[in-house]
Amino acid sequence: MTPINLFIPNIHCASCKSNIESTIESLDFVQSATVNILRRTVQITLKQEQIETIRYIIDKAIT
């Protein structure tokens, strides 16, 4: 599964990292979230069943 990478320009400390990771990981559809402070990014991996739901919704929208 390909993770989603997002740029977070205002991250600057370990506390920010912890808060972002725990907040994102508390979402039901998220498998994991990993923040890289130096790169100012967060890598988010969605649960497989959510990917399937998104694919189904997209297929229905275009057919």
C-alpha cells in the first residue's frame, strides 16, 4: 500500500511530532502516521479496507 506524504511547514519539535502522530492515528481509517521533523513531513498509511471503500466510491462516481 502506498502511503500518503504531506508537507507540514510549521512542525518544529518532538512535542509537535507526538501530537500529530497520535491525532492522525486516532482516526479510524488510519493504520499509521510517521512524522519526520527534519523534512517537515508526515507519512500516513490508510487501512486496507478504507482503500477498498475509496476505490468503490470512485468506481461508482465514474460509471
